[in-house]
Amino acid sequence: MRLGTSVFLLAVGAVLTFAVTFSVSGLDLSTVGVILMVVGVLGIVLEFALFRPRTRAVTSTTSVDPVTGSTVRSTTDRAI
């Protein structure tokens, strides 16, 4: 679930909870709204906590091989 979807669910849940005054037989719209708001907040929290790309560090080093005299380059890529 992306951030936009989570915000949409949060907004729809708030409308159902606080703004809708009619009732549907066999269904409590206020409860459905609260459930949608909880799912929206959970989606936002998961988006920021888990699904954001992590910072990566790339380190490049260049050295000269003393035996052959050739240049040796090495690159290290790691997630922070």
C-alpha cells in the first residue's frame, strides 16, 4: 500500500465516522470508518518505517600494486 492509498483510506474513514448521518441496515458505517482510519494510519506508519529506500554508501579506493605497478580499483557498496 502506498502513501496516497493510505491517506485516501484515512480520509474516507474520517468521512464515514464523522460526517455520514444515515444508516444502512446490518452495517454500522461509523465502525467501518474507524476500521478504515486504523488501516490508513497503519499504512502510513509502515510506509515510513519499512518501505522507504535505505541510504546507501559507496566507497571507492584506488591503489597501486607494488609488484606489477598496475592500478587497482575496488568499490564497496553497502546499505546504511
